[in-house]
Amino acid sequence: MTDPMQGGQPSQYSDQDSAQNSGQYQNNYGQYGQYLGYQGRPPRMDPFSMIAEDLGFRTLRAIRVIMGVMGVIGVILGLALLLRPDKTLIAVTVVLGIYFIISGVVRLATSIVTKGLPGGWRVLGVLFGALIAVGGIVIVKNTALSASALTLLVTIIVGISWIMEGVMSLAASWGLPHSGWAIFSGIVSIIAGIIVMIYPLSSVIFLVIFSGCALLVLGVVSIIRAFTFGRN
């Protein structure tokens, strides 16, 4: 191809190069086609994508506050159980029940009012928060049961709750960078829930010590995540 303005000299770019460059330009910016006028397929929104860079400042702050508050509560209750392992089963039940009530209410409220939260996680947050809060209420309201029945009730609710929380933590961090603490928290939570579900909790002292250790570890990890989530 010649350029008449240059006295018949060859043009710097051929027709083939221009077509390739144009195609490459459209491919690179095609995802913004609806805004810039280029052709291309718009990105598919994933309702379960918890990418910190895609969340607003208020959403990030709300998520960090949840992690921090639940971490502090977990550490306080965990230390309370470990420092007084001679507590009765009723006292342990009340502590765990209060923890799950607060955790469920915080998750439920935040999932409803937080703007920019992916739709899938909003629905799961509401359901999970409601179930955890109801489980905590059931635990507190049934402290008059016999020791064996109360232990079984606490075991089932605590085990299921920790397993659900671990699964959600792993799912939210799947494939994301800087998610080591989230993965660690999810694994610890799932293991703790499974142990509580399958281990014969015939001893109240074992329930106290194990629950205290689990709450303490999960609380510390949650506090760390509150400071690291969304930060490179």
C-alpha cells in the first residue's frame, strides 16, 4: 500500500497489520464495548465472586468489621472457657449459645444492609446468619435438658455451624490471591465441626477445652483476616 502524501513511498503499516491491530484493540477493550462502542462479549458477573478489588470501600469496611468483631468475641469466649475449665455444662452451653446468637445476628444484618455484596453471598449470608442465630437461641432455651440430651444438642448445632462456616470461608477464598488465612480458617473450622460431630463427647471437660481452643484459634484468625482482607 502506498501513501500519496509521501510521494508514493510505502506506508508504515500494511492493510494486514492494520486489521490485526484493530482486532487486537477490539479484543483488549471488547469487554467495555457497551461503554466505548467496541464489539465484544461483556463480562459475566459471578454471584459468588468475592474479589476484594471489585467491592466498594463501604463493603470492604463492613466485611472487615464483621471479621474483627467476631474474632474478638471468639477470643474472649475461648479464653473464658480455657481459664475456667471447671465450668458446668450449663455455663458452657450459655456461652456457646450467646456466641452463635451474636454471630448469626451480625451476619444476617450485614448481609441485608451491605451495598455491593455479590448476590449469591448476600443470600447465603442471610440464610447462614438466620440458621446460626436460631441454633444459638435453641441452645440457650434448652439448658434445662438432661446432661446427655443437652450435650447432644450442643454437639449437633456447634458441629454443623462450624462446618458451614468453614465451607463458606473456603468457597469465598477459592482461587483468590492472598487467601491463605481464609483457607486456614475454613479448614480449621471444618475439622473442628467434624470432630465435635463424631467424637464421643461423654466428658464435659473435653467439650469445654475443645470448644475453648476452637473459639480461640478461629477468633485470632478472624482478627488477622480483618486486617488483611482486601489489602495486597
